[in-house]
Amino acid sequence: MSVLVVGISHKSAPVELLERLALDADGTAKLIADVMSGEHVSEATAIVTCNRLEVYAEVDRFHGSVEDLSGLLVAQARQSTEALLPHLYVHYDEGAVSHLFQVAAGLDSMVVGEGQILGQTREALRVGQEHGTVGPALNALFQQALRVGKRAHAETDIDRAAPSLVTAALERSSVPVAGARTLVIGAGAMASLAVAHLSRSGAASISVLNRTAARAERLADEYAATSVPPHALVDELATADIVISCTGAPDPLVRLADVVTARGGSDRPLTVIDLALPHDVDPSLADLPGVQLVNLAGLAAELRGLEATAGVDDVRTIVGQEISAFLAVRRQASVTPTVVALRSMATSVVDAEMDRLASRLPDLDDATRAEVLHTVRRVADKLLHEPTVRVKELADAEPAVSYTAALAELFRLDPDAVDAISRAEGGSS
């Protein structure tokens, strides 16, 4: 069994295409269930963000699984296979481990080093656990990825170098945040980041608008902001200097007609930031006098190729160390079931021969029989010692699949016995 990743992100596709793959919680659960229905898949989950959709699966066959997972993403995007496939990427086995660790550490983010991806990785693990689709292999992989991400932020200066997506967007605002009247639409993780940043940056006022009043009130209370109902949108737009929307609702929430009505012909400066997929803001707002529209498509274009410097090399070093350590442990684990099966076979041979000896020499006294048993076991242990030590050393140096297979073949080990030991130990990928 091996881990397979099939995904699409801001690095491989335009935002317009990513919008077609935007998923809410129900959509994510359905996608994971569809992945689990594949005949080659034993575990699955997905990382879903505003600029990334990645399916992680534990599979027993590469080619059939790639086709199945790619087909599900094509269907989700409602695009032709030819249109979507060039934008998908695939990572398998050790490549999948490397990719996830880099994602969790923020090295693959639109804003390199941003910390929000760590929470989104944790959410992918939680969703898989909640739906029973994450088993021993993905659990171990994601738990380690979370530790890698935490190390990256705790042991380097990446936090000082890397802004969040919210910060990056506000840095591009033509209206200064300090002293601005602001409106945040939404109450999720991105909205919380937005409200926190506006509060720290000295915004004159912060209004939080969300279709669920309780969530808006909870977020507003945390930062001494004001919660407002959805029907107050036009009134809020009439006075706001900066609007940040991040709900990902099926249809745009900030419409051209509402903004025109709210502004009443004024051309005063207004920055509207759209951090949602699908987009929350009508793109034609950018044509209104005085209105600046900052959205994910524009951010992706501006941030592409830019990279924070402080701490990034240190994070890469940590990620490299963690990848090597994880793969070494996994290779060792892949050898263990075969070694245990080999020793179990040797024990069975010794027991059978001792039974044969007892039938041929029924008058053998207990002390002599014990000494013979001890001697035979020592011989078996010495014969097995070198091959078992050597196969573990080889596993440390390079992938051990060929060596474990050779060991099993040379000693004619029962494949079912090896599999049973793997399952009893929690499964190794």
C-alpha cells in the first residue's frame, strides 16, 4: 500500500478553474466518500482551501487509482478531461510524503510560509477521522506533517517573513487600514484573520456581517467589533472604506447594483477585497470610479514568483530532515512484518523437529530435551540473525520493497501471514 496525491492549486491552474472545484463541508465529505468507493483505495481525505484541492489516498495500485481520482476531480469541475488534466498534479509514495510536508510547512502556499495552511491540514485529518476514512497510514502521515509545520513556525523566522493572505491583500489596499471604517463579510477562519488584523492595525471601526447571526456576534465580540445582519449590507457599503469578503457562497454577495446604490454617484476611495472561492464580489466592481478590487486572481498573479526570504531556507532544511526521518521509519516498518514472519516460520520448524525427536526418542529425559531445544533454537537464531540485520540496514539506505520480497521468496513465507502481521501492527504504507 502507498499514498497517492492528486491535486490542483494556484500553482497549476488559474483561479477561474479553481473556482469550479470549490467545495463546502458537504461537498468535501461527498468527494472523500466517492474516493473511498474506488476498488483500490483503503483510506482517503482531502485538503480544501481557497487556492488548493488535494485528495490523499492510501492505495494498492497506482495507475487505476490515478485514473479514478482524476476522474472525480474532472466531474467536480464539470470540465472536459482534456481541459482539466493539464492542471492536475500527481505525487506518489515518497513524493506524496514530501509534498504534504512542504504544504504543511507553508512552502507551497500562495504566500510562502503563511500559517493558515497548518490549520487546514489539521482540518483534513479531522474530517477524515470523523468520517472513518483515515486509517493508520494517513493518520501517521498527517500527524507527522502537522509536527513538521509546527517545527517550521517554532524554530525559524518564517512567521516574521510571511504574511497571511489577508495581510498580503491589505498591503495592496489604496486605503490605509489605520483609521478606516471596515466591513468583514463572513465568520470563518479567513474572516477571523481579517478581523484580527484590522483590529491590530488600528481600523476606526469593524463591522462583521454573516448570514448566521450567532457566528457574526461571536466573532465581533472577540474583537470589540459590531455584528450586523445581512439586510444591512447596502448601508454598510455606503460608509465603509475597506470591505473584505470571504464566505465562498454559491453566488456573489457584493453585487454591482448594491455598490452603485450605496455609493450614490460618489467616487470616494473604496477597497473591496475578495478572498473567496467561488468569488463573493462581482468582478465588474473594478470598473467603478474610486473602487479598487483586490481578488485571488490578482493576488496569485502578483505573488507568483515572490518568496519570503527570512526563515525559508531553514524551513526547507527542517522539511528535508523530517522527510528523511519519516521515510526511514516507514521503510523499517515495511521490513518488520517479513522479519517477524520469518522468525515465526523458524519457530514452527524447530517445534516440528522437536516433536519428531520426541516421537523417535520417547525415553529422552526432560533435562536433555531442554538442552537440545535450547541448542536448536540457538542455531536457528544464528542462521537468521545476519539476513534480518542486513535487510534492516538495506531498508535504512534505500526503499526496501525488493529486499523484503526477496526474503519472503527465498524462505517461501506465507503472504497471508505477512499481511496479518502488518494489520496487527497498524498497517504500514
